[in-house]
Amino acid sequence: MGEMMKPIIVPNRIDLIRLLPRGTIGAEIGVWRGWFSTEILGCPVKMLYLIDPWCRQPEGQYQDSINSENQDTNLAEARANLSGHRDRCVFIQGFSADVARQNTNIPPLDWVYIDGNHSYANVKEDLELWSKRLKADGVLMGHDYTEGRWAKEWHMAVVPAVNDFCRDQGWHISHLTDEELPSFRLERNNA
């Protein structure tokens, strides 16, 4: 095994999207109100699949203040925020793992950006399932790669899940953002 490469540091998560070639097809897992989706569609992305359950989850399954919000309002706001991009985005209401396993309408993807349930099991499952939906040179990206105070307060386990996925599945962290809540980009070791 060769020496581990240090990740390239970029300023923020939209810079990760800007690194992608023009005309890519991607998916965003965890859309909430569509604010980041709007930024993504400001880049030369051909098509964006927007995947979010937009429903209240049982206590203990999703420990985030978003869970207590009105999800119908969040979905309506996301639709309104993205109304100018209807020809370049597809809304899919459902849990990430279910969509990854069952939705046959999503073509092979160039990339996936994961910002859904931040528990260890869910992050690892999302990485494993969505990596199978990528083209051979596809990349995985995601948010909240931190073990700082936010991780403790919000019960996030993104760092160990990403690190274990990379070790177990033959991927590496190619890029990290320089933000309080960093994002990551993963590439296959043989890419």
C-alpha cells in the first residue's frame, strides 16, 4: 500500500461542486429547504436529483432540530426555491436508503452529495448504497465531516463512518473544505 495522500483543501462546499466537469448528473441527499440545491444548480450541472423524506421521523432515529419542523412547509419552500430550475431537477420524496435501493428511474450518477441522517449507521449505509449508483469515475461528497462541538451536540458520526467506508471499500478523501462544518469529497483508490 502506498503513502496516504493528503486531501486538497478548498474554501467551501460549493467549490467541491465547481470542481466537477460541466454537464454532470448528481444527487443531493438531504435537501431540507433547497438552499444548497439552488447553489448547486448555479453551477454547470445538467441534472440534480433531490432526495429527502420531508417527513417527521420517529424520536431517536434522527436527532436534529429539523425533525421538529413542519416538513410540508420545508418541501414547499424547496419547491419554491427551485422553481426556476424545474427542467434541471427532480424531486424524490423518500428515505435515502430506500431510494438508492429501489428507484430505477435515476440513471448512473457522476456524483452524490450526502447531508442526511448523520448517525454512523446511516452515513455508512448511504455511502455504501450510493457508491453503487455511481459511474466508474463517480465521486461521493458530503457535509459535516467534523468531530467538534457540533458533532457532539447534534449526535453526528460522519467522520468515523466516512473513514471506515474509505478503509473498507477502497476509497480516499481527495478534498476537504475549510469551513466550521467541513464537506468532503471521496474518490476510488484506483481512479
